[in-house]
Amino acid sequence: MFDGIQRRVVSLWFPRLATDRVLRQHPNDAPFVLTLQQKNANRIYCLNAEATRRGLERGMPYSDARAFCPNLQSRPAEPQKDRHFLRILRRWATRYCPWVGLEGDNGLVLDVTGSTHLFGGEDALIADLHHRLERSGISVQIGLADTRGAAWALAHYGQGIIAPSGDTLNTIAELPVAALRLDDETSVGLQRLGLRRISDLASAARAPLTRRFGPNLLLRLDQALGTHPEDITPLAEPPHYGVRLTLPEPIGLTSDVMAGTDRLLRQLCDKLKAQEMGARILCLTLDRVDHGNQKVELRLARPLRDPNRILPLFESGVGAVDAGFGIERLRLEATQVEPLQVEQIGHVSAAQKGALDDLITRLGTRIGLENIHRLLPADSHIPERSFITAPAAYSDPESGWKVTQPRPICLFPPEPIAGTGSNPPDRFRWRRMSLTTGRATGPERISPEWWLEDENWRSGVRDYWRIETRQGRRLWMFYTPQQPGWFVQGEFA
């Protein structure tokens, strides 16, 4: 209680949150469940009302559920999306009060103290919650009481009863002890002692219960009755990386738009620096006086928060904007950000690396960042598998497997040449050229990777040689001892 106002708490329980999320996008009146791999079996994770009426339950093996209900429809569960959906509901619930927190994986808790009169009273607020959620296809059970624990108990076991202010114990007295948010083992232990209802527990001696079940049991009881305070901690709103600028007079020149963008960039980069983040995708929206808008999207090859480097990259996009009768408002938002901690680096290497990243960004605005690739070393001693192709904007050229032996710049499928014996031939023909061996370095024996199937390596080990010919060619050749033969596979620069 504060300032003479009795605290009032609302608990929202979404018993079918996961299936409601899926069925909102794909409506289905048939029995429907979401399955998840649990305890070495594919089990029911969540189910709709029709599946419940058919006798199915959470945790039931999916094979048994199909035996009970042959026309059962299912999809794999996605708990991560369910948690994201619950956070969306939490943000929506702030229309009723500013203090909204999460209650487990499928519930919300609202501190509506002092705000119920804005909706016509407590009954009207609960009715509005029911109406809006059910209209959106979301099943909900609601409880309202003086404490968080009592509201949770009424939502889960009280069929949405509203506890009168100051009468918590009488309202929840007949509810089972499990309504106090106890674990199953404690609930079963209390029932064996004959303490089945909250009223039985409230009238029992406290010392023996504490010795047998620990302090958590009576803590939950005191929280529900209000003798022990329990806070509601709302989630902090995620930082919004967006800024805007409203102009006193419309503008249309590219130089004026760039000046406004520069001003917005410095404000945005200050926000990014405070959170140690860097922007990967920036969206500049230009609102015109005719209520139209133009958007310029900039996809960066590396996360950045340096306005001096980002601003020139906007020039080509801003130059193509149709200002119409003038631009009256500019909005700049970082739609995708990544962690970018402060680093101590040398100014020479930083400038060189930054120039390459900016070049990739400029080319990416024309042909797409996903179309610019680089070769990276791979963790394999097989020549054909010793490199991978990766998007340049999403890969680091300094990381990867380091080979100890030199490899040719040009690598191609093995080409047979005439030769006998395990030593490199003195003279041979390759690609219609007669070549003479000047110097041979090797051999370097490479064995197949036995755990992978590769038709090209079924002949066994290969002995690789670096051959320098008198004609200037520097070749990479190998010999196969199991099936004697010589091949050329690469050429050094």
C-alpha cells in the first residue's frame, strides 16, 4: 500500500500460448498440437482446445496421441518464437498500466494500482482484456487480487475470480495448495498430510512445516496473503536506434539533404556508442510535403558507428532521390545493429581495413552485399577442400586454417601427364607444351580423409611435388603410388 491506495495486481495466464500463436496465422478447427523432443521422445508441447477435448495432454508421447486421435495434426514447436510472442503481448499490455512483467513462459503480471478507473473499474478492465485477447484468437485466464501470488492463484485455479480489496485469504482459501506456486513434490507432500487447501495450510503450525518443507513453502503463502512483499519488475524497453529532424522549410538540394543526414548521423552514432553497438543496416526516410516519402537503405560491410565514414556512403543513394515539391522531415534508423566494442588499434591498419570495408559497401549498394565473395582457408588438408567461398561482408579474412606448406594460386582438376617412377619426370608434355624439369621440391604426402566419401581420392595417398620448369612454369604435381601415374593439379604464380 502506498499513499493510502491499496495495491491491485492482475495476472494473465495464456494456457495455449504456443498453439494460439501458430493458429492465428494458420486457422484450424481440427485437433492440433505442437511437438518437442523431450526425454528421448517426441512429446506434446502445447495443444489446442479441440485436442484437449479429445483427451490429449501435455507431455504425452506423440505416438500415443496419434493412436487416441488418428486425425491429429501437428507441427514442431518453436519455443524461441513463443518467447518473442510473449514479449509482444507484454508490450501490448502496457496500454493498461506501465508496470508489466513476465510471469514464467506463458504469463504476464500487471500492477494496475491507480489505473483501473481509467477503464471504468476493475470489472470493466478485466472484460476489456478478455474481449481484446479472445478477439485476437488468444486464450487467457485472468486473476485480480491485492498480491501477485493471489492473482496468479486465481488465474490458474480460480476461473478468473476477482478478489475484493482487503479480502485475499477468504477469496483463495478453498483453492488447492498448488495455487501457491509450489513444486509438485511439495504439493504432493502437503496433500499426504491432509493439507489440501490454502485454508488448511494457513491454519497449520508453521514451525513443523518449515522443518519438513523448508522456508520456501511459507514464503509463498506469505507472498500470496501480502505479509511478505513481492515486487513486479517490468522489462526495460530495448534501445531504439532512430532519430528524426523536422525542417522549418522544405529542402530539395542534395547538399541540403546530406547536411541534414550528417546531423542525424552524429546523434545516432552517439546512441550506438553509448550501447557499444554498431550499425549494419541504416534506413534514411525522407518525408515530402506531398505526404509521399523516399527511402535510402545502406547495408554496411562491417558494423560502424563513425559518422565521418558512414556519411559519404549515402551520397549515391541520396543523389537518386526524387524530392518532389520538397522534403520536410528526415528520419534515420539503424534497423540492424551488432555489438561493436571499443578497440585499441593502430591508425595505419585501421585506415587500410576501413577503406576495404567501405569499398565493399559501395559495391554492395549496386550489386548487393551477398554477391561479393572472398575465398577463406578451410580446415582440411585436401586441396579441393582447403578453401571456402563466403560473403565478404559477413566473414573475417584474418581467421581460418593456416597451412604450413605453400599452395598454388591456380587450382584445377588433376590433368594426367606421361611419366614413370616415383621421381618427377625430367621431360613431359602438358597442355601441348614440352617442359623440362629444372628443380623439384618434395614430396609432400597427403592422405585421403577416410571419414568422407570422395570419388577423386579413392586411388589412395598422393605425393605432391613443386616443379620449377626451365620454361618458367611453376607447377604443382602429384604421384599416386597405388595406381602409378603423374598428374598436374595447380600452378604457382
